[in-house]
Amino acid sequence: MSSNNNSVIKKFLSLESSSGVLLMGSAILAMIIANSPWSNAYNLFIDTPVQIRIGALEIAKPLLLWINDGLMALFFLLVGLELKREVLQGELSSMRKVALPAFGAIGGMLVPSLIYIFFNYTDPVAIKGWAIPAATDIAFALGILALLGSRVPVSIKIFLTSLAIFDDIGAILIIAFFYTAKISLLSLLVAGLCTIGLYLLNRLGVEQRSPYLGIGVVMWVALLKSGVHATLAGVILAMFIPLQSRKKVNLSPLKELEHDLHALVAFGVLPIFAFANAGISLVGVGSEQLLHGVPVGITLGLFIGKQAGIIGLCWLAIKLRFADMLPGVSWLSLYGTSVLCGVGFTMSLFIGSLAFEETGVNLLFDERLGIIIGSLLSGLWGYGILKYSLSSNNFHQTS
């Protein structure tokens, strides 16, 4: 790996770790306010109606959905940029490097979903949340890793980041194919024309951001009206941002945009999203709520399913020689990292909001309760395992 790539990875990990700590603080603050005398003010804040109207075009949503549909489009744009860079130049450009996190991600999505389905297959509404425990929150997970300091080998951080990228790909596909409302063909046609426009800009060698971002905004509105989730506009836009300038050798429009977006998303978009979505009131919560199929399925999916699926398929891939074991990492440390992937906070909350948005049945409390419990258990247990395994005398750190 080149020194330039090393620099990119270190900057990424530093930002993500700090963002994870801020995310934790935002989520805790939301929980405190939602269970305090200020809970009504919190609910009024996230339910504030916000409307934009230009002629016949009208977008009217509560503030919570502007955050989930609008701000999160920037998050998905960043995910798309990171994915494109990693595939073309980074850790995902080599099949041998890709194999272990890819197998782990498949197991980490499949097993949690099956556990959720097991507890909810008889409920036609609850079953819509099957994908909620399939996600990993990279910012939260790296934030917890940061608490362990320099003892964490770079190979674990890269494995966790690569696995989360595959996880995001899975989440994007799930959103595109399973969580769409009624489809508007006219709006999809507009989105398709926007995609063609982005392709032409790329082929013509246009490197300025404004044409891409302008078309991206139109595409976001079209997808918002189409029934396909609007955040996918960010991913599509990212695929057409040029990786390398044709005019200057050392200039990368993609990397520049990624760099400029990273701090905004890490320290703005994600903490706001966490604050707006994590506030649940625990007043009157009893065994009936705790033992409902939705929170049980999500909790066990994140805490049991994630670790079992990831370590299981990683073990199988290594034994079948499809992948190599991480250098300088013990099986116990790999297991601890797998447990940490059960922290599914941001993406789980996002998928949960989509899953139950159109059902007419309010299960948001149930899914948020399961996400918080499952993520908390995974974070604590994963941290404990890694702290023990990385402190053992026979561990040899490599970087």
C-alpha cells in the first residue's frame, strides 16, 4: 500500500472514530431529553412541519423526514464516493483483500435477518423490519475501537471499515428493492434522464462540482416523488464523479469532494440524525414491550446474529483458503471485532424508519428499543473481548 493511501486511511479512521464518540453523545442526549420534562419540546422539534414549494412542485414533510430523506442523502453520497475510491484504488481493489470482509459482511447480514424473521414471521407488519439488524454503524464501531488506543492493529480497523462498506452496499440494495412506496413512472423517467446527464458530464470530462451537484438535486427530488428512496440519489451521483482529473496529474475531483464532505457528515449529518432518531421515552415500558417480537428479533439479531454470521463465514473462508487471516490478529480479536459489528445504530435506525413508515402501525418505539439494546450489548461485549485479547502477552501488533 502506498504512503498516500496510508494517509487517506489514517485521516478516515481519525474522523470516523471522533464521529463515533459524538454520535454516542448525541444519542445519549436524545434519550435523556425524551425521558425528561422537556420531552414535549423534543417531539415538537422533530415533528415541526417544513415545506418547500415552487409552482406546482411541493415538498412538505416533518423535520424528522427532512433529516432522514435529505441530510442522509449527503451521507449516502459520501458512502458512494468512498466505495468508488476503494474499489478503484484502495482496499477493495484486490480480490484477496476483499474476500475476508466480503464473506464476513454476507454472514453479518444473513444470520441477523434470519433471527429477526424467526421471531416475527407470523406478524405481517413486523416482518417488514427483517433488514433492521443487518446493518453495521462504522462510526460507532470505530468510536469504540478508539477507546482502546494504539493497541488496535491497523488490520482490524481496515477489516472493520471494509466490512462496513460491503454492509452499506447491502443496505443500499435492500432499500432500492424492498423499501419503496408506490412507484411514479414519470418521476423515475426524470431520475433516469438525470443519470444520463451525469454520465455525459463524466464522459465529456467535466470536473467542476456544480453541474454534478445541480443534476444530483434534481434527481433527489425526482426520486423523492418516485417512491424509490431519495437517499439513493447520493449513491448514483457518486458513481459519476471523476476519480482522476484529465487536466492535472495529482488532482482528484472525487477525493476533494470526499474530503470536503467527510467532516460535514461525520460531525453534522450523523449526530443530527442520531439526536432526531434516538429519543424514545421509556416511561411505562414493561415486559410486554421488551418481549415483543420486533425488539427481541432486532436485539438478538444484532448481538447474536452479527457475531455468529461474521465469525462463522470468516472461519469458513479462511479454512477453505478463499481468504487470508488478518496479519498479527488472533481469532479472539477477530471474534471481538465481529461482536462490535453488532453496533448497528445509524443504518438500523434508518432502515427501521423506512420499514414501518408506510404500514400505518407505529412500531418505531419497538424497533428503536431493540436497536439501542442490541447495539449497547454488542458495544460493551465487543469492547471487553478486544480489550482482553489485545492486552494478552502473546499478541503481536502489526501495522
